Amino acid sequence: MNAPIGVIDSGVGGLTVAKQIMRALPNETIYYIGDTARCPYGPRKSGEVLTFTMQLAKALEQKDVKLLVIACNTATAVALDALRKELSIPVVGVINAGARAAIKKTKRNEIVVLATEGTIRSGAYERALLSLNTKAKIIPLACPTFVPLVESGEYEGQFAFELVANGLMPLKNKSFDTVILGCTHYPMIQHHIEKVVGPDVTVLSSAEETAKEVKELLVNLDLLRTEKSEPHHIFYVTGSVPIFRTIAENWLERKELDIRKIKLN
């Protein structure tokens, strides 16, 4: 099945998932849409997030993708069930993958969830974690400043570190051994987060686990790409192409990416 894998996100954060899919499935083509013009989704009302996510999914459905990854935790929390009912292709979210990764890693069942306001408000991570381990003690923390920091592209250096440290202040004196990056933007500032929480805490994202799930699905459904030509990835954005290009080429460590502006209906 030589159709592409679709990946959608509120902005650049889903590139962290796309990168892991490229690693796990180097022969697969990815079509990505980042809704950079309307990012962040975290502070928005659920109805709005659902509408936007549906628009992104429909745009990729028209491009005949064979599987859709919602590489955004806020959108997964709000729209996963609705998209699975609406679309005729498999749909993968990132929350269950993140929860599975955390339960595998934690030694003391003390888990921090860092996410957007929308994801924290939904309680989706608590439900996913407790369904896997009823003894899990969960500390949810919304970090509204992190997504705009990453989208700006200015996420290196002292200013970024101080902003991250400030956002994590509520965790001071709390006991935990594992941190879930419950937003796909956050792996881009993972080095800052790790510096703040210290070497004894495991910080993990859902990206790797999501890529594993995508691979298993494609194998089980016999949907792997059989063409041996180099896959041609296409990245669509609703906002600035140059800003997205700088972040994407840096994060994916690839040059001359095919990045196009898209207008959503």
C-alpha cells in the first residue's frame, strides 16, 4: 500500500512524532499538516479544537493517506474518538502511547504529566495511566508558555531555560521519578526540562511509542509501502513557511524539505 501516512498537529510539535516514524519506517512517505496559524490549541475550547482537528484530518483524507496520526495531545484528548468514527482509515493518537511508555519506566509509580491546559483539563492522561496501573500517583501540570516558545523557534539559550524553569516551579518539593512530555512540542525543550528536574528523573515523550504503534498497525493490516524509491515527504502549514522550515530542517536534520502553504476549509 504505497499511500502516505498522514500526521496532523497544531504546529511544529508533531515533527517530534514524524521524526520517530521516519526512523522506525524509513521507506514510508509522510504527509504532515501543522496548523501553525491557529496554534496553540491548548487554551482553546474543546469544540474549537474538534473543528480544527477535523479540518486537518479531512484535508489529508483528500490526499488519500492510509493511516492518520494525531500528533497533538490536545487534539487526541478531544477528537480521537470522533475521528475514528468519521474516517475509514486507522487513526492513532499519542496519549495512550505516552501513558504506556511512562508505566514501563516508572519505579515508584509517581508520574508528572506536563501538558497544555486543554490536555490537563481533559483528564485524558490520568484515565490512560490509571487504566494501566491503578497505583499510579499522577501530578498534572499545565505549561501554557512552552508551546509559544517552541513555535517561535527561540527555544535554545538562557532565556528559554529560565522560562522552562519558571514553568516547572510548582514541581519543587514534589516526589516523582518519571515525567511525561504530554505535548509533542515539549521534546524540543526536553534538554531544559531534564536540567530542571535532575538526573534521577526519567523524562519521556510519546513519540517513540507512537511510531511503534504505527509500525505494528501497518504490518498487521498489510499496509507497508512496497515501492523502493526514496519517499517524498510533504509538509503543509497554515502559517509561515520560513519559520516552519527553519524549525523542521533543524529538528529533522534534513535540508530542502518540501513545505507548502495550505488553506483549510
